[in-house]
Amino acid sequence: MNTPSALTHAIGALKLVRLHIEHPSVVSARDLQAVAAEAIERIEHANPHRDDLGRLYAELVRVTPRGHIPYVTLTQDTTVPFGCVITDASGVVVTRQLAKSIDGLVQIIRTRFEHLPERRA
């Protein structure tokens, strides 16, 4: 038997909420709380750095020149979980990098564009 993905697990937990509301004697509140807690834990474990993407994007916007667009992602590699691609205004890839931390990736990109005078402020 295949273990459901974290998303499938969460959807199942949400379906139980409706069942509990409509038929409280079928699914107890304790069981519903346990399933929901497990679903939350699995989602958090599936992508531990997901909340960092916004910060990474904001930091990259700060250090890239005007007209360049950063795209951020999480990788499956736990040793370098952060990735980015920077394009110019026409969509041509200028650089792509991986790093083990947000600060490290921002420093790599900052160094890449150091010689260009205009940065976003």
C-alpha cells in the first residue's frame, strides 16, 4: 500500500472535518484533531524551507540591478536547498545558482552584479 502524499493526507483530514460536523458521532473530535495534527506535521516536513522563499526573493530583488528578475525555488538536495535564476529584462538567463543558505545565495548574486552601478534600493 502506498503512503499518501502530504497534500493528499491534508485533503483527507479536511474531508473528515465535514464528516465530523455533519455526523459528530462518526468521527470523534479527538480523532479529527490527531489526523489534522499529523497532516500539518507532514506538510511542514515535506518542505521545511518553504517559508524562506519570500525572504530569499526580497533579498535577491534588493541586490539585483534594475531590469533583472529573480526567480527562486527549493531543490530536493538538502545540502543546497535554495536555488535561483536571474534573467534580464528580455528574459535571457543571466545566472543561475544553488546555495545552502539564503545569505550565501544572496552573497553569490551580489558578487555577480557588483560591477554594475545601479541596484534596487
